[in-house]
Amino acid sequence: MVISSMASSISGIIYSDLALHYFHSLLAHF
């Protein structure tokens, strides 16, 4: 259970980081 919680929290951090990079690269094109 603890490992699953950690994995989900880590994947959430990675996902938000990727979304942030994608958003910034989108802004850079305009």
C-alpha cells in the first residue's frame, strides 16, 4: 500500500512537471 501511494505521488509529480514543460514550450511558440 505504501509503495503504491509513493508510486502514484511520484507519477503525479512527473505528470505535472511534463504538463508545465509542455505549457511553457507552447507559450514560447507564440
